[in-house]
Amino acid sequence: MIVDKWTHINLDSMPDIRILGNNCFLYFVPSNAKIGTAKSTNITDLLKSNEAIPTLCNHYPQGSEHTYYDWFWGIGFRNIHDQNMPAVVSPGRNNNLIIGATQFACGANAGLSNRYSCLIKSRLDDSTYLTDQITKEN
């Protein structure tokens, strides 16, 4: 799904991309999307009500996990074992990856030398993890 966000930037025609002046902004669903005025996870509705989270299209994911955390939470990804636990756990904030939780980190925060690479790691049970690495092409 993160790759989809980068694809939207490249296409420059998706509803979550806005060109304002000389800047390109990529908008994310906030974690409180269902509570706000729009009460929706539809990015078009959130943009109309000024409730989407903007970030520059060419920003570096490294150090910006909170934006992706909000996005995952906003579109409904939850820890199936504990609804109070965030869906995405950043290693810089909480190293306790419980069953059903997903860790998302990019660049140096994930121990990777490429700032355009991100690591997604989910704990499936007491001893099994599902890990995937995604990389944006420069």
C-alpha cells in the first residue's frame, strides 16, 4: 500500500495528490478520520473538509513514520488481538511487537542504508513474523 502512495505521486492524477503553486502535496487519511467533520476514510471527502494530512510528495519517509501510522490507522488497519494497540508500531516509539501488530520503519530507522526503502514486519504468533521490504525507485 505504501508503494501505491508512491505510484500516485508518479501518476500525478490521483485524488490524494494536489499541486499548489510549485509544490506537490500527498495527502493521507488521519487516525481520527471517523471522528472529524467528514466522518470518512475517503480521501476526497477528507480533502473537501480540510481534514487530510499533507506532506510534500518528495519527502523522505525516514523519520516520518507518524504520517504512515496515521494513514494505516485511518483506513482501518487495527491490531486484531488488541483494538487499543496501534496498528503500526515504530521501533523508535515502542519495540513491543505483539501478536497481530505491524512494525513499519524506513531508512536508518529500519536499519537500512537506503532512505527510500522501508521495512514492514508483522508478528503472526509467538514465533512467526512476516517481513517485507519495499523500495521506491529514484
